[in-house]
Amino acid sequence: MSDSFNRIGANSYSILPGAEQIDSRRNGRRQKQADQISFREAYNFKEKYTERNLGLVSISLYCGGSGTVSFQDEKTNPTVKIVGVDDTYLSVANYDLALGRNFNVKEIESSTHIAIIGKDIVKMLFRGQDEMALGQVVKIDNAKYKVVGVLADKGSTFSDSGDRRVFIPVTTAKKYYANAESNFQITASVLASNTIDQSSNAAIGIMRNVRKINIGQPNDFRIRKSDGILNKLKDMTSEIRLATMAIAFMTLLGAAIGLMNIMLVSVTERTKEIGLRKAVGAPSNSILFQFLVEAVFICLIGGVVGILMGIALGNGVALLIGGKFILPINWIALGIFTCVFVGVISGIYPAFKASRLDPIESLRYE
């Protein structure tokens, strides 16, 4: 679940300009609007953020949503989104490559004319064959770019298609699409979504330093986090935990009662055996320990089977939804401990009853 939520941005946040007013409206004057984040500011932030090992950070420039891509006689509709990105953007934005490679730092620094295209563009221009697209030179808004990568299927959210877009180096995008009003978006990601507050607070301090905001002045930028996704994740997991605990308690209660009945029946059926052991000198503690071990062993057999089924079923579902294989060692250890505990609780009364049997009466039992 955490991996799935991270894929839609639960472990990332963006830095955007102009959330807070920096001049109030006085004497009929219009309030001053915050400046856009410039290319230099974005790269200064990335350098400082990376130095502190807070996570990954990427810089991107939205070039427009009405671009066209053409190859030979084929041409897409003017609905392609063109985005200038750096070498970490794919990782931060959770894009996977179906074929090819990502941009490297040297290509970005030299404003190379290369591109990574989405699946929809491959379908329109190359009959859906990724191998045919790789290495070809396409025209993006009348400029030529060499295709070095093809994105894996991303899907659509509402009217936004993640497969109908083209990525070019952010420096190349700056050269052809940027102007004085352009805003370079900063997006940062963390390894674990529960550290996003700590990371974003540090990012605020770095950005204030980059923007040269004096102490006491309000921020002229804002942090946009996926709070709704995170809160939904917390709610879902807490409800799942409560439901699982309730089901597990009822299951364990029923299992404990059933095991106790089985052990009581076992004591009754083995009365003569118990009497014989006592007659040849077996102490009561030995009888008690024997039946306790049997109860715990029965529980452990069921526990091991349950653990194996849980791992198989859980990871089977995870693989179906694109998750990772997980072997929860801590929960396995807790499961084994619980089995031992239930075995002791369920077996203590039958074992005590067996240990208290009179050997003479036991030997005469039919």
C-alpha cells in the first residue's frame, strides 16, 4: 500500500511561488505578487538540498500542453504535453522506462536535443513498437530531437494522460520555451512518507536562504504536499489494523477453546497410559510438561501453515497490483510467539488435570 501511494505522490512535495502575501494592500495600491522561481534559484536549491542528504529533488519546466510531435509523414494531435526535466525527475515523479535510458548530467548541462516519449506517442507515430521509436529523430514543435527513451504505461487521471507527454532536458526547454514569467517547479521526494514534514521544514529554510528572505518576513513561496493522500493512507491502515486485530482475537479465542477440548479428550483417551507412566515412577511435572509441549506443538504446526499461506497469499496479491515481495520477519516472530502463548494457555488446564490423575484409578480406567 505504501508503494502504491508513493507512486501517486504521497512521498513527495512541490515548492511553488506566491502562497503568502508579502505586501498588504494599502492606500489603494495593489499588492505585490511573489516572483516566479527562476532557473538559478531552482538549481541553487537543488545543490543545497542534495548536500544535506534530505532526499531526491528535481527541477522541471512546463512548456505547454498543446505541442505536436511528428515523424516522417505521421503527426500527433496538438495535445501533447512538453515538459523540461532534469536527470532525477523520473525517479521523483515515479516514471518508469519501458525501453531506453534517462538523461545524464552532461546532456542536461549541454542542452542536448534528446527526448523521452510516452506510450501514446509511440502508438501514434511508431505503431506501438518501442524498438522502432528508440534512436529515431522526431520533430517536437519544429525542433529535432533524438528519442533515447520510451516511458512505461502511466495511465490517466481525470482528463490528464500520463502517456501523452514528452520529456526534454530542462536546459533545452529553458532555451526554447522559457521567458521572464516562466516558473521552474521544484519537486522533492523522501524515502518514507512519514518523514515528509521534517524534510519540507528543512526545505523551507533552504528556500528562504536561496530567495534571500530576511528574518521576520513571510515566505513568498508555498509547499504543496499530498496531505490528503497521506491522511487517507493513515485512515485506511488504522482501520485495517483494527479490523485485523478483532478478527484475529475471535479466531484465536475459537482456536484456543477448540485446542483445549482436543487436549481434554486426549487426556481422557490416554488415562491408562498416564497411570502406567506414573506407576513406573514418572513425576507429575513430567506429565504436565508432556501435555503442554503437545499443545504448543499443535499450535506451532497451525502457525507455520498460516504463516506460509499468509506470505503466499499476501505477496500474490502484491504482485498482481505491482507491489514488492515482502517477508515481514517481525510479524512472523510475533506469530510464532502468539502460537506458543495460545498453546500454553489452552494446554495448561488439560496438562494440570493429567498430572493430577491418581495412578491406581487411571490403571483401572476403561
